[in-house]
Amino acid sequence: MFKLYKKFRKRDWILTAIIIGLTILQVYCTMTMVDYVQGLISSIGYLNYHNDPTSMPQLVQLLTISHAFKDGAVDWTVFSSWLANNENLLTGLTPQVIEALHGIPTASIGNIWFNGGMMILVATGTALCQIVIEVLASYITANFATDIRSEVNDKITNFSLAEINKFSTASLITRATNDIQQVSMCTLLMLRMVFAAPVTAIWAICKISATSYELPLATGIAIVLMVLALAFIMGSVLPKFKIMQKQIDKINSLTQENLTGIRVVRAYNAEKYQEDKFKTANANLTKTQLFAGRVLALMSPVMTIIMNGLTLVIYWLGALLINAKNTAVDYAVITSFSTLATQIVMAFMMLLMMFIMWPRASVSAKRINEILSTENSIIDTVEEKALTEVGTVEFKDVSFRYPDAEADVLEHISFKVKKGQTIAFIGPTGSGKSTLVNLVTRLYDATEGEVLVDGVNIKDIKQQTLRQRIGFVPQKGLLFSGTVRSNLGFGLTEPMSDEECHKACEISCAEEFVSKMQGKYDASIAQGGSNVSGGQRQRLCIARAIAIKPEIFVFDDSFSALDFKTDRTVRENLKKDESDATKLIVAQRIGTIMDADQIVVLQEGQMVGIGTHQELLHNCELYRDIALSQLSKEELGL
């Protein structure tokens, strides 16, 4: 948790210092309020004695001795003068009684108005301080959460596929949303209460310690009981908070799976199966939350019992002390002490509220720090080398193994493709075709060997420089919410003109359906491109790659959703209009790749053949088997 607070900016620390200052002022006003409450009670008592001296026999006796009590009326001037000259007669009386005797002659309704007015004034000061503290705390927390959220998002965005797979998408979403929210709420509570609570408690304890040892002792025992109760409750729920966050990850994962796979779920009538999976995960989360909630629910009654019990003990001890007549304790002191003791207990209750949030926020902070402290396996070079070629891609004895995997998925792959050439990759499912082209775009780094683009090892080129030269079309076409134009210009800094959109769509054969959409290039596209068909989505993805005018095209089985005619037309358009661009094509259909300059045949991660279509038909048995499974001998010219 504290590791995250190192990210506070200088402005935040200055505002935090202001909050501390305002908190001290607020506590000062609260403590001053207690003095004026005591003064108000004493003024009411003085005024009662002033108006009805017979209410205290000792006072009547003194009035008679002083000759100030005559004919049923009191001459308070005479009494005050007599007190000043006969202090020796007051020996044995407590300081409070002596002070009361000196205060009675001057008692008036004005004293009550003064003390009451000062109470209103300090109460207003307390309220204003609290308002400013709330505003500053909210401001600091909002900016802190924004900074953390941005940093986490930037970190996740720069993760390679290895780091994303390590955490899982669902967990990353939870950490970037729910966990940051938990830390934000705890921070807000801390800024509002963590300074006020100890200052209030220490100030109040110092203020009451001078009265007697019995009353502070009772308060101390109550505080110890409260701390023990808190320790027991926190120790019980802390492990559950860790489990709870993992269960939220599971809920998010299942929700994401259900939403993205809704078509498959419905196609197989698997709604109940998915619902049962979700219910199980939801029930586990509910069970954990109920346990934590029930344990935390003990806090309120425990704190109430301790606070009310302390008040009862204070009045009981106060009554004993007043009756003892040998201490500086009276009703006004007991009342103010009770108020101070309540302030102390309330201060610890404020800390209690923070303790409720702190364990869960600590778990969340740890999960956030795991993201921020994770080193990216793909790191940009400090000084990138100058490119020596244009549009070339070369693999030099490249092997690759996924993190924590036991075996390589690609072994000793070597080839080179020059500017304007087309190289294709084919092989059985799981042979490593997509993995190979992911190494070109540096979504992963090769375990062994070198991958060169434009004559330079891609590890010696900044990722932005590399990807500016590559137009990548993924196996699963993905569009973003927005318009056709915003999707086509996704990798550009400036919006595309209608002419640029038209050219890209024409080459990818997307113009025929885009021109019929309402708004044409400004037509709306739903998240994931769910409002267009699979083939249309794929053609728009191809148009998006064309729009950035790359040196190198990477098609990861991008023609599989297209019919044979459209497939051929798109490839012919690319050959004609993008003749200078190098093309890497992963495909399953022989018809898609048979015109390539080179074809690489993969099997279980190994390169078992390389050459042209005709060469491989005669010297690569695997390629020949794949070709004959799709086309006849006559069509293949055998």
C-alpha cells in the first residue's frame, strides 16, 4: 500500500500537509468545545445558586456569617468582599467549590450566552475545517486513482503476450478497475480520518489525565478491549479478502467467456451449463463475502457496548469521587470528561472504519504492484541501429519456446524474403504458423537465433519503428467501436479522407458493402465489429492494414473467412497496387498460396520444406498430401 503512495506528486504532499494542519485545527475546536460545555454547565450552576442560595446549605451558612444574607435577599457585593478577606475560613473545601463560591456573586445570564455563543463559533469552525478536508481529500484521491489507473493501463498496453497470458485478461481487468477502486476508497478514508483519530485521542487523553487517575484508567481499559477486538476480527477476515479478489477474477473471466462466446453457447444449447458454472463461482464469492461480512458485523455492537459501557463506568466512578469530597471532581468535570472519553472512543471507531477497508485495500495494492513491478519480456533498445535494407524479413536459425513450456514450438527456422516478394506458411494445425509470424511483429521474442527486418535484428529496433513498417491482419478479425473511417485509420495520426478510405476498401473488396451502409465511411461499427459479417469484418481488417501503407504485410490466416473469388480478387489487387510491399501469408488453402514466391511447410514446429508451389509438389510429401486433399491432380497439374 505504502509503495503506491510513493507515486504521490509534490502537489499531493502539500495538500496532505494542509489536511494535517486543518485536522489539528479541527481537533482544537473540538477540545475547546468541551471547555465551553463545562463553562456553560458551571454558569448554569452559578446562576441557580445566585437566584436560590438556599439550594446549598453551606452557602447559606457562609452568607449568614458574612452578613450578606439579610431579609431574604443577598448582597453579593458584601459577600464577595467578605470572601476576599476571609479565605482562611474556606480551608477544607475543594478547589472546585472555592471557584464556584467566587463565581456565584458575578453569575448572570450573560455567562450562559457567552459560553453558548462560543460553542456555536467553535462548532462552525469544526464544520468548516471538515468541509475543506473532505474537498481536499477527494481531490487528492481522485488524482491519485487517475494516475495509478493510467500507469496500470500503460503498463498493460506495453505487455507482451507472455505477460498478458501470465496474469490472464480477466485478472488484468479486475486489477485495473476493482482493485484500484478499493485502494482509492481506502486512501480517501485515510486522508479524512487517519490524522484526526490519533490527534483527537492523544489530545483528549492529555486533557483528561490531569483530572484523576481513575477515569483515564477506565478509558485506557476500554481502548485495550477495543484493540483486542479489532485484532481478532481483522485476523479472521484478512485471508478471506485475498480469496475474494481471486474469486472476482473468476467471475470476470466467466462473464467475459459468456459474452464473447454467446453464439457458440446458444448454438449448442449450453446456456444451463454456463449458468451452472457462473452460479458455482458466484456462490463461492457470496459465501466468502458473507463470512467476511458477518465477522465485520461484530464490530458495530462490540464498539457500541464498549462506548456505552465506558460512559456508564465514568458516571459511576464520578459519583463515587464526588461523594468522596476529597478530589477536584464535580458534575461539570464529569460531564466534560464523559465528552472527552466519547471523543477518544469515536477516534478509535474512525480508525476502525479504516481498518475495515485497509486489509482488502492492501490485497488490492499488492495485486496492482505486481503489474507495475513486472518486467516486460520485450524491452526497447536504448539506441536503435540504422536500417540497411527495405522490406526484407529474415529468420536465422530461429527457435522459440513459450514461457514455462517444456519444449520448443519452433525449431531452427531459416529463410529470407526480399522486398516485393510473397512468402507463405502452411502446415497442419498446431505446427507453429501463427507463432512464427508473431515473432516478426515482436509479440514474442525468439528464444534462439535472430529475426531480422530490413537487415537489422528486431531487438535492435524500437517496437514503434518496427510496427510502423508492418501491416498486420490477425487470424480473428477485430474491429473497434466507432465508424468505418476510424477503424480504417486506426494506426494513423490524422483522419483518413474519403479518397484514402475508398482506395483501401477497393483493394480489400470492402467497397461493395461499405458503399451500401448508411453513412458509408462514417457508418457505425459496433464493438468487435458485431454488426458486420465475418467476411466483411475480415475485409475491413485488410483495408486497415493497407491504409497505413506498410513495407511488410503479415496475413495470419486472414483469407479464411473470404470466399474463393474474393480471396483471389484481394490477392490480385494487393499484387497490383502493393507490388513493392513484402507479404507474409499464413493460410490453410492451397489456392491462397500457390502463387507465392516461396512457401514454407511446417510440421510440429520444424521446417520440412521450402520452395515454390511446383517445387514442393515434387519434393515435399506433406505439401503434396495437403494439396491433394484440396485439389485434384488435374487442377494441380500432376
